[in-house]
Amino acid sequence: MNVNWIFLLLLNMNILLNGQIIADHSVVELYDNIPESFIHKVKEMWLVVPGESHSAAYRYGLIKLSEIDSKFTVSVTESGVPEAFRETALRVSRATWGDLDNESGWIYSYGEEDWCCYTDYPSYTYNPVAVERTKKSIQYCNSNGIIISAIGFAHCYDDGKNIANSYIKATTEYISFCEKNGYVTKVFFTTGPIDSYMALGASGLEQFQKWEIIRDSVRNSTKYILFDYSDILSYNDSGDLSTSIHDGIIFPVIHPDNLKGSYTGHIGSVGALRLAKAMWWILARISGWDGSVTAIDSDRKNDINVIHLGEGAFCVQKEDNIVFNKLSVFNMEGQLILEKNDHDDVSLFEIPSNITGAFIVSLSNEREIWAEKIIKF
């Protein structure tokens, strides 16, 4: 029985390797894989991380990353009117229009009492007034030309774990509110501190349990987005996990390496830099990047064309100005399926009949790469 081959060219379509966007320790070093076109898209965004002292590490880390690599330019606003739209730098602040105590005006300090609940430990009762104020802030920004691209709350020190339920309810409401009103704003979930006394004994265990409640809630819906602050900081740059134990239960805590460097937001600049790398990754995903190392720049001119010749045979046609010395085929996990040296204008190759799925076909030399996505069913 003959196998039917259907090929769809996908230069302007993203293939999601994972339907859900979760930024944890595993994505920290993947920021460097972001295609240039999506770096530019992130530079058109306004990121808002409202919070109190812990939120400083988000902003400081993004500044440090931009100093290390000018590709990841940011512009941070710490007071006054947030910066208007620009295309040359990711705009970052913790600004909100009003808070629980103020119906208007730009506010640069935002606590749990503003985002979701009363501070009535240990209950942390959900506060609908606070939630309505936050909705009005999102509405004001989107109605006055200061579009929030992405917003997520920076948790502070909160004893106990009951606050997780009010936080989840409020954040879910913000997501629904943006969807209902057609706002482009993406509201993402976050986890929070595992430093200081939050990494010790019963308090440390409660923090872990609190963040697990949030993670479990996020996993229940593929549309939810999570920036896993605590998971990112529990690992160092070598991939080592730091843990503690209480009542026989082992749980993650901040890795000592992430307390090194300049002090910011209760952690060190080393940890803040890890947060920044993961933040660029999650914003690129929000902007449409599929997250794969084989992602194609959708703004690039299509200079090659993959043609099916029948059975398992294919050829790649190219423009006359392309000079290459290698043809490669990758699957969407970045694994090399086949490779050959070829200098002909029409390059022939075969994919075994038992291999199906999405592929990247590329021509390359020492300086450039030309690629096309195909799907084989």
C-alpha cells in the first residue's frame, strides 16, 4: 500500500512544540535561541511586574542582561508615566493605574492586598474590591494607548499557603477579563520567594506547598502561562538543585549561587540574571515563537523551495545568489535526521518512509543558513 505524502509549507505559521508556556529552570539558557525577528517583537512589548521589594530583581536582572548582551535591550521606568510605545527596547516597570487605596494615578508598589486578597493571615480572604481595581488598571492602560503586553504579580513574603487560592482566583479572573474585552494583554501566573526564612523548616515547606498549588492549577489549563520564579532560583547555572528537608519531606530552596553578586530584591544579581533570561524566553513565546531551536525567522525572504518528487524523494531548489556547502534535515526537537554536502542548484534527499512529522530543511555555509519548514503526514 502506497503512503500518501502531504506537505504544508509553514513559513508564516508557528508549530508549538508544547501547547503550554511554562518558564522554569529548564528554559533559562534557551533565551539565546530566540530568533532575531522575535527579539524585535519582544522589544515592542511592555512588561508589567507589579509587586513590592521582590519585584526589583525582575527589573535589575533585565538591565544586567542588556549590559552583557546589547541584543536584549530594555528600558526600565521606576516612577511617573510609563514609557510610550517604542520598537527598540523592551519596556519594563511595575506601574499600575491605581491600587486598592487609590482609584487613579500611577502606583509603583503593589502588594498581595492589591492583587487578590485581604492580609488576614492565615486565611488571606479573596477581596473582590482589589480585583476590580486591578481590572480597571488593565482597562485604563488598554484604553489609553499604553498597552500592557504581559503582566504577572511578583509575590512577596507571605506566611502560610492559603494565599494561593485567592491568588489563583484573582489571576484567573484577570485572564478572563482580558479575553472577554479582546485585550492583547497576557496575564501570567508566577511563583515566589524561597529565600531567607522562606527556605527554612516549616516555613520553607509551606512555601513549596503553596507554589505547588499554583503549579497544579496552571497544569489544569493549557492556555495558562507560568513564570516559575521559585523553580528558576532553586537551580544554579550548572543545573544543580538546592533542597532542604522538614518532617521527612524534601523540598527545593534557593540555590546559594543565586544569592551571589549585587543584592537586589532579596536575592543576588546572579539569580536576577537567571530570571531575566527566562523572562525573555517567555515573552518571545507569548509573542508567537514556537520555542524550538530550529525556529525560522518568519520575516526572512523565502529563498529555497522544497519539492516532493514522490515516494521518499525530495529536492530543494534555491535562488541563484545562495552559495552553500551543506544540506541538513532536522526534526522539531532539533535532532539531525540527515546531512549531506551538496553544491548543485537542485539538491536531492530522501526521508525514510517510516519517519513522519514536522521537519526543518536547511542549506547552509559557514556564515548563513536558509531554511524551510515542512510537515510530512
